Amino acid sequence: MDVGQDDDLKDIEERAYKAGAVKHYAIDAKKDFAEGPIAMAIMANALYEDKYPLGTALARPLIAEKIIEVAKREGCDAVAHGSTSKGNDQVRFNETLMALAPDLMIIEPAKIWGMNRAEEVEYAKKHGIPIPNIHSRFSIDDNLWSRSIEGHETDDPSAEVPEDAFKWTVPPEKVSEPLILEVEFREGLPVAVNGERMDLVGLISLLNKVVGAHGFGRVDHVENRVVGFKSREVYEAPAALTLIEAHRDLEKLIYTPLEYRFKKFIDQEWTDLVYGGLWHEPLREELSDFAKSMNRWVSGVVKVKVFGGLTIIGRESPYASYSKDLVDYVSGWYPSEEEARGFIRMHVLHSLTAYRTRHKA
């Protein structure tokens, strides 16, 4: 399943046949991935625990959907996947399979055989199934939206991740000059970078390359997994982190305070449901509809600077609630003294009434 990962699909096909496959499918799902789950994640500012942009979590339901399509086309009565009993993906795969194809048996060899990752690698080598060298040291899962890095060398949360684990990003200290980008959004989705219009797949691919090359896009945090324990997780997600930060900034320019605060609550709930593998939970679908509705106003341009991090340095929108005439301290609108004093008196009345009652003031 091609969801934008850096894999040699021909090599994968050859390894499939070496492993005993009788028929192999290679499905290009990048467009479906970008315009479906990723687009929704942008509109929902999806960062699990304020850090992880859900790359793997977003891809799993789509992969399972495509697997079901093939299984039905081939008349299969079972499907299999390689998730272990310790990871989140077992939930994400199985939830979609159970929702869309409850008649299919789900076979999970890694669970049945009770192998850990090192034993899986050894088993593959023993049976002549080659595994790329990087996967011998780390468990890598990459797609258009993020690259996740796990393994024995990253399990200690106090130890720095080896530099050779990273591929999309360079260390910030190696960047000598800033990168300035203007990202244009239309109804919540990015449509152009520096005035050049492109589809979502191309736009994300471009930002992964140029932003990562300027030292931004790494995530290193301790994450609360679905399966009941904390794990140290390391990601690369230059495009995802850039777009979500820019989108969120544009929302703040446009929404009323009540809209903005309520949208933050909706975003978090949507993100938690997706991370937890509940893609087909009705609430997830209803929150998606709500977020799409709010995003119909989110159009405009956000200017970002990438240099030792990411900074928003400008934004504009035809729907901005910001008014220079109101905010200008030199020539802008001023309430009268009577209006200001009356506002203060009413604004603090609840608090002062309670304070005086409790402190007998």
C-alpha cells in the first residue's frame, strides 16, 4: 500500500513472492490518504498530546479499507497483518476490518507465534527473506504525513536518539539561514506555497523536503499508548507540524473567542478518537462534520519562518475578525471613560461578589 512511504515497491513485490505469496497487489493510495484522513487532520489541528500528528494512526484505517477491497475481489475468507500485541496498530487495523468486513477472519501471526521484533528479524533471515538494514536496528513506519522511529536504541527516554535514525530532517544547528514560506489555505486546506498552487500530495511532499532541510520537524516525547503503558516515541513530520501550526494560527485570526476555544476542545476529542483506533466511532464522524463546517471560513495566507524552529511572522484572511481600527492605540477607537468603567464594573461583579462573601470583605 503506497501511502507515501520511502519504499521500493518492486523490491517489496519480489520479497512477497519469496515469502510464498501467489499474487501481489501494489496500490497507490497517496491521493486518497492526502485528501481523506490527512485533510481532516489538518482541519482538526490533530496533534495527539500536543505533539504527534497521527501519521501512522491516520493511515491504518485506509490501509485496512484497501485490504478489504482486495480480499472481496479475490474471494478471501481471511486477512492477516503483522501487528504485535504491544502496539496501537492492532486496534486500528482490527477496528476497521471489524467495522467494514465482520465476516472476514483476522489472522495475526506475530501474536500467535509470540515473537518479539528481534525474533521476527531472525526468522525472516533464516528463511531467506531480506530486511532493509535500517529495520534491523529500528522499527520504521513512514508515510506522507510522518516518519516514526522505534527500537531498542530509543527505548531509554533519557538517552539522545542516534543521528542516523533521522532521514527527513537535519539538526537545527547545521542550518545557516532562515527559510521563509507563505502557505495559502482555502476552506481549511493548504492549496499553495509561495504562490505556487499544487495538489495536497505535492504540497506535503515539498514541505517535508524543504522544511526538514532547514532543521524543523522532529518530535521526541513520552506518549500514552492505547494499550496501557507509556512509550518514548520519535517522529519526523516537517510538513504536518508546519501546516497544523499555520492552520491553527489562521483559525485564531478568524474565529470568535468562543468559536476558537470550543474548536480546540473538538480538535482534541477528534484526535484522541483517531489515536485510539476508533475511526468508525460515530462521534468521530460527527466531529469531522463539525470541523469541516467551521473550516469553511478558514481561508487566507500564513507566513512562516523556519530557523532553529518555526515562527509565524504574518497572516491575513478575508474573514479575519481582527480590526486595525479597533486595536490601533494612536488613532483607533477608544471607549469613553463611562463605558470603560461600566464594563469593568460588570465584568468583575461575579468574582468580587464571591470574593467578598467568602472573605467577609
